[in-house]
Amino acid sequence: MGNILRWIIGIPIAAFVTVALFIFMKILISGDFKPQEKSEAANFEINPTVEDIKVVKRTTKIDKVKKVITPPPPPQIERQQAAKPQEAIASLEGAIPEFEPPKIDRQNFKIQVSDRDAQPLVRIPPIMPPRAEKSGHCNVKFDVSPEGQPFNVSATYCTQSLFSRASIKSVEKWKYNPKIVDGRSVSRSGVESKITFRLTDERGKIIPE
């Protein structure tokens, strides 16, 4: 019922709008056509004249070239020549004088060497263990042979046990002047030393023990 009512109301409205548009279009077409007046042609120049620009010329005055007198050359100084030696290079005065060599009794002749204790010559620094997390030290004790070589090396105390092996290996590579007693080299026992391990961080600061 609703659809039929919409069709009954919509058809007259649509017919009225269609007729009104048709009448409006007819009125527009029935009017007289009047052409528009032509506009005046625009005139312009392709190559306009350009005013000449006056170029100001600069006048420069060149000074007259002055004649320069070349100075005289410096006086030459006479060089003194060294006189040649008149005497011969080899002469009797420069000869080695003759002398009698001293007589040495080989049986009683002895070279006396003063007594001294063992002295270090070369000390190889220890290698830092890779597992070390801070600095430390070790006290080592060893003997020195008559040839100056350490032996019987032992670590008496270490702040960390991982420093013990590195300290012993370092001391075994050391070199000593042997102990001298009555002109003869002898072994030296009970030598003590301290091996220090310095570990640094990324900034170069030493990490304390």
C-alpha cells in the first residue's frame, strides 16, 4: 500500500519538473543570437630596441720607468793558502821507544778478584695470566748457580694462586753475575725477590690487588 502511494505522489511531481525544464530550455533557445564584438588586435614588438649602455673607460697613467744603476760587484778577498809542511811525517822523534818488557813469574802470579754477591743482569718480566681479574704479586725464593742461572725456584707467597706458575717461569729465564769468593764463582742460595703483576682496565688505570 505504501509503494502505491509513493508512485501516485511521485508521478505528478516528476511530470511537473520535466515540463518546467522543457519550457525553460525553449525560452533560452528562442532568443536572438548576437555575436560578440571583436577585440582590438594586440600589437607587440618582437625585437624591442635596447638603449646603449655607456661604458666608462678608466684612464690609468703609467709612471715613467726609472733607470736603475747596477751596483758594482763586491771586492774579492784574497784567500790565504796554507803553507805546506816542510818536515817529513815519519821522524825519529815520533817512533816508539825501545823498552824491556817486565818479567812475570807465572807460578806466583795471580789475578786477585774482589769478593761480591750475586748480582742480577737480565730480568724477564712475567706474563700476565689470562684469567687474572686484578693486580697481584708473588714472593719467590731461588738459588743461583756458579754460571749465574737461577734454579730451585719456588713461590713462597702469592696474592692469587694463578700468579705462582707465571712467576716461576719468569725467574727461570733471569741471568745473574755469580757470587765471587776468593776469586772463584760459587753458587748462591736463598735469593729472594718479589714479582709484581699490574693489570689495567680499558682506560689504562691499574686495577688494585
